[in-house]
Amino acid sequence: METKPNAGTMTDFISLKDLSVSRWRQLMRVSEEVKRHPANFRQMLPSKSIVMLFEKASLRTRLTFELGVKQLGGEAVYLDYQDSKLGGRESLVDVAKNMERWFDCIVARTFSHQTVVTLAEHGSIPVINALTDEEHPCQALADTFTLAEKWGDVAGKTLAFIGDGNNVCASLIHAAALSGMSFVAITPPTHKPYASAEEDYKQLAVSDASRYRWTDSLDGLKGVDAVYTDTWVSMGQEDETRERVQVFQKYQVTPEVMAMTGRTAYFMHCLP
């Protein structure tokens, strides 16, 4: 997974792999403060304009970004690219150069991860990854924050992901490593997380006690503290629906599957 090499200044938010541990913890602290004292942040984005470039349909991501920008004192402009590809009518370089003249930030939800990387490489304004085919960092940040609210501290806990080792799974692997959680990926052998997932986890891990492991067996659920799953058929995979349902049938999360944790574990799903 290629990302823009600019982690130190945090000009872009493309991948959790770009974050230092201190930056990750800062994001978690700020998230807590914004939720606890929203009135204190009403003018964090005064006179700022954010453009949202979306190739994929969205309910939660679009509404939460638009509302969030508004509540922070800024303005969001939404551009729908569902019927046309970003970079189709004009190059991504030209799109980035135009956007930097009018806006203060780009929020991009695209099919290809490289699209977001290219926008960041050729524009001078921050780019936020609101989902690509490889990663979904904002989702993982929100999910980890939610678990921290429930547990008080996520360090030492174990998060299991069942199903397709997709973009959400990838970002959760990064989030788990940065926050001291162990991670268990439970997927069919044909749909494992990306090839360097374990190595990336080790590079990001803040705790020597935390571990990453993959298995295709639901027995991997024993002792985990939270169970996460996602849709079997993501946008753009509709033609594979029958095949994917057959592959993932045994990975459906049911009350019986949750009981395999041997404890009262939390269940999470990013929807739809």
C-alpha cells in the first residue's frame, strides 16, 4: 500500500500507517475532547472550505463529514463522481491543482487507493482518505475510539475481524497495533488481509505483548474482547455476489459464534 511520505507534519490523513504513536494518541485525545465539549470547537474551521470528492455512494461517511465540518465552523461542498471516474474527464493532477486554488482540504472517497495518493502528491492542501479499496482509516479511528469509551483503555484487549480481509480490516489492523490491542483476522484463505499485514502490524505495534495472527478457523474467537465484521459484497463487487456469499457463509456472525469468545464480547459492524 503506497502512501504519501509526509507523516511528520500530518498534512494528509491517508493511512494510519503514516502516524506515529504520539500522533495517534493525540487524535484519540482530541476526539474525546470534541465529543465531551463540542461547544469549544465550534470555530475550529472558520472561513474554511472543504471539498468532498466521492466516487462511491455513501450515507454515514458523507453525512458525518458534512455535519462535522459545519459544526466546526467550516463549509463542505460535495461533488458526486458516481457516474464518472475521478481523473476521467481531466487528469487527477489537474483536479488537485484546481482544488488547491479554491479549497482548504480535500475529502476523497474513491475506488482506487492510488487516486487519493495522487491527489495528495500533486496538491498543496491536506487530503483525507474517506475510504479506498485498500484502507478506511477514519472508520478504524472511530471504532477504536468507541471501544476506548467502553473499556476505558483498549491496550491489552484483543479484537477479532471475521469475514473478508478488506480495507476496513486493514485499517483496523493498523489501529490495533497503534493502540496496544492484539488482532485476530479470521478469513477464508482466499480472502486474507493484504500480504504485508503482519509485518506492518509489527512495525506499528506499541506493545511487545500484543500479537497479530491469521486463521481460517472460528476457533480463533476464543478469548477475544470484541468481534468485528463487514459486508461480504462491497461496492463494485455486485457481480460476485453469489460466489462471495458461498465463500463467506461459514463466517456469518451469529449469537452462537459470539458465544465462542467465551466471554461477553462487543460486536461491531461498520454498515451497511
